[in-house]
Amino acid sequence: MNDTECGTVRELIPDFVGSRLAAEEVERVEGHVQACAECLAELELAQVLLASRASVPEELLERIMRNSVTERSAPARTWWGVSAAAIAALALGIGITSDPAQELPVEVPGFAYEAEEGEIWSSEDGLLAGAPALDELSDEALLQLLDELTVGSAGGSA
């Protein structure tokens, strides 16, 4: 089978299993898995994973909301409480601003010395840029991650 077509169909499998595809994409996946045993196996795995998810107890959200939402009213503040807070803030501000300026020593961490002055990190380096490393995740872990990312979004399994 064509690797490009397999890759495209494999990207569509989670949405196919979740019934979130347009009709032409559904036909594409169904037609491809009839001829490709590997993609059919992946589709069956995704269907098993979806079927084995834990079910959410009925009315759970309503119970959570009922037990956590309470009406809050602003506490009654008298004029003297507000005045005392204003005086304290003024006194602290005067105390801070009346001190002579002192220069604090700056400590540079050791890793900052590795780069030469004028050099910047390459944006191609995903690990330095904070990008997640997904290369070593299994197909099952990637499917679980995809499912977790779609929870709460349109068509997700919330």
C-alpha cells in the first residue's frame, strides 16, 4: 500500500472511530482499510480503545456543580477598615522609597556561559524551544494523547 495514503488514513482513524469525519473522508478510510491489513489493524485497535474507556457516571457534572458552587457575597467593610488599609499602604510605600538605592549582585547561572555572546539557539531545536518529544511514544500512547487533547473540544469525548 502507498505509505502516503496509509499515513493520511492513520491520521483520520481517531476521528473515524469518534464519528467526526465528513462523508467523503469516511468513504476514504473505509475503502483504504479494505485493501490494507495494517491500517485495518490500527482501526480495530482504535475501536477497542474507544470501547474500553471508562464510562462517566450519570449526573456527575450536576453533582459536582451542586456541591461546589456557592453564592459569595462581599464582606461588609466599614470606613475605618478601608482607612487603616490605605494608611498602612502609604506607610509601607514611604518606607520603601525613602531607603537609598542599593545595587544587588546579579548571579548568572552556569548554563548561560555555554553560549557565546551574540549566538542564539536555533528555533529548529524543539527540545530547547520546549516542544514535546513525541517520536518515542507508541501508537497506543499517541491515540490516548489525541483523545485527551480532544476532550472538551468540538466532537471530543467529554
